[in-house]
Amino acid sequence: MKQEVSLKKVIEDAESNFRGGFFCCEALVSAIRDNFAPELPKEVIAMASGMAVGAGHSGCMCGALNGGIMALGMFFGRTEQEGPKDPKAVKCMELTHELHDWFRKANGKNSVCCRVLTKEFDMGKGEHKSQCIYFTGLCAGKVAEILIREFDLTNIDEEPAEVVLEEKINGKY
């Protein structure tokens, strides 16, 4: 795992990945992998493919949030059956809950449902894609903030992570 990361670069990479042809969840997982643990196999990105557009185009939970949850699982998830009190499972659930609640408030619509977040858009028009790119960068930034905090990594940006995220929410970044 890298010890120094730019939160702004994570956001930019996630947004660029979406523009480049990945769905939101793939774009986010790819940006987190590339910026934090490029030694992980690229197959972790493929695991996110079905989570796009609210899970397989169903319109349920936002794919950017789904990707963020998967990215947290890459670092905090478990591989052994240790029951519900397993400290790894407890920690992963705690961080996932943090991401979920933060995204629900940060997106301005108090929802995590893809259908709710995109209901005013024609899915064939550019406004929908622009919003999804924004949400992908937003979630990637929050996941990066959590990883930086939890692993005591260095954010090489001049501004602290919370300032970058606040600027992103307020349209200043």
C-alpha cells in the first residue's frame, strides 16, 4: 500500500475513469486500487461491473456508493468465517455505514437510490452522466479520506481531506 496519496488525484482519476468508459462503480474501484494498492489484481475492478446503474441497471443503490463499499471491503473486508462479532467484519460495517450516511447527506438529495438521484434526468442526455461523474468523484474522495485516516497515510494535497471534500460538495473543486 502506498503511504502518500493525493485525495484530489483520487477524485480526478475516478471522474476520468468514468469519462473514459468505466461505469461509476468500476471507475471508483479502479481509482482507489491505482492510488492506494496498485499491487492488487485488476480483477478487483471487474467485481464492480455488475453494480452499475443501481446494480445491473435496476436503479437501486447508487453505483458510485456501491463501488465505494466494495473499495472499503478490499481493505477492511474478511476472508475467513469468523461470525458476526469478528472485528474485521465489525470495522468494515462501521466504515461502510459512515460512507453511506455521509453520501446520503452530501449528495443534496438525502438518498442513496439511483432512481431518486437521477429521476429528473433523461438517461440518454449529458446531465445524467455529469451528475454520475460528480457522485463517482465525491464517493471516491470520501473513501480516500477514510483510507488515509484509518491507515494513517499522508495526504499530499495542501488542503486537508475534509476541506477538499467540502469544496467538492460546494462546487469549488
